[in-house]
Amino acid sequence: MSLERVTITIPSETLDAAKSAAEREGLSVSAWLSRAAEHAAKIEAGLAAAEEAMVDLDPPTPDEQAWVDAVMADATRPERSDEQARGAA
């Protein structure tokens, strides 16, 4: 894998959050942002593929849409530690 140097401009608050997250994970800001960008790009590619696949499908029924909404809500809910799940502070 080749690496390229780029210059980006992001809000100060976003950079501060990225620095904190990178530090917590023991990564450089560059490595953390690279991983985040790769993750976002995979999500976008998946969404594009899903949109393309759905062109030939009928719209979901209300029950099917409710199921999808429930699955997505569960999949995107932040993970909680065991202590948080038990209600500990």
C-alpha cells in the first residue's frame, strides 16, 4: 500500500475529537483519520451498491420497512460496556 501526503481542512472541534479518539486508541491522528476515511468509504460503497440493487425491486411493505428500521437502529446503536449495561456509572 502506498501512502500519500494530503492537506485537509476540518473544523477545530472535529480535529480535537479525532485527536482524543486517536490518543485513546493509541494511534496517530493520521492513522485514525485514515481508518475513519476507509470505514466511511466502505459504507458509501455499500450504500451505492444497495441503491443499485434496489432499482429493480418493489418498495418494501410497511412491515418490511419497520423490520429494516429496527435492524438498522440496533446496528448503529453505540456499544455499551458491561458496566454501562448493568447501570453502573
